Amino acid sequence: MDKKFDLFKDLVLKSDLSDEDKFTFVMLFSRSTDEELDVVLKLMKEDLDWVKKMFRNYKMKIEAKISKDSKKWDDILAREKKLLDTV
């Protein structure tokens, strides 16, 4: 298995997410390239709280997609941009 993905998985497993959420989050990234993981790993290594932030963002996007609420989707993207601008 890929070293970067293994590191990603280890960091997710150390997080405060529930076991079910950990599994879901790991599976979401299971086909990610090293380049895609690089950015995520950089954030997670600096602050493990990024695991929760990213998973919460994912869940909000799923809810917005299911509800077909474009305003909710726009709000999520605006919050995401604001959060990433602080990095």
C-alpha cells in the first residue's frame, strides 16, 4: 500500500471521529493520488483538527446535494474558501 495513504489513514484513526466516520473518510480518500494527499496531509500534520473540519465539510456537502439547496451549497463553498484563505 502507498506510504502517503497509510500516513493519511493513521492520522484519521487518531482523530476524534466516530469509527464509522473514520471508515467513511478513509474510503473517500482511498483512490487519491499522492499529489492530492500531499495537501491534505500537510494540513493534518499541522493540526489533527483538520480531519474533523474536512469531514464535517464533506457531510455538509452531501446534505446540500441531497436537499438540492443551492443556497446551502453556496454557503458551504464560501465557508470553505474563507477557511482555506486562513491557511
